[in-house]
Amino acid sequence: MSLPPVTTPSAAAPAALGPKLPTAKQTAEKFEAVFLGQMTQLMMESVEMGDQFSGGHGEAMFRGVLAEKLGTEMAKTGGIGLAPSVLAQIIKMQGESGHGQ
């Protein structure tokens, strides 16, 4: 099974969205940050920590916050390349919904 090629927004994309493009980019980047945060949280939960490396109850309380912040920082530094694909889909959906007007 092969995956479809990843498409990135074309030069015509900014014209298609107009002033909505910065908002669409932010949405795509936030989506990637949340995705990475969730993946990080799942990864952190799957690791067994012994008593020597455990931060106790305080660590357990803030582990979700740490995962969220890690996801945000990873997305800021380029992430895993998910944001451009999400942006392309947003642009595609906006273009399709704009034809009916």
C-alpha cells in the first residue's frame, strides 16, 4: 500500500485564501503542536520509571503540561512536517467551499 504524495501549498494558494492565510498557517501549526504534544504524552506514559527516577506526585501532576510544552517547542522548530500538509488541506477545502459562492 503506497501513500499519496505530500502536497504543499502552491504559489496560487495565498491568492485563494487572501487575508485568511496567516490564520490558516497558525491553525496548521497549532494542530501539529497538539499532535506532537499528544504523541509525547503517550510516549512518556509508556515508560516505566523506577523509584530512583520518579518525581513523585508532583511530576505526575505536571507531566501533561510538560508534554504539551514539548510538543509546542518541537512544532516551532519545524516539527515533523505535518503543518504544511495540514495547511495544504485547509487551502484545498477553502478553495472547494469558495466555488459555491
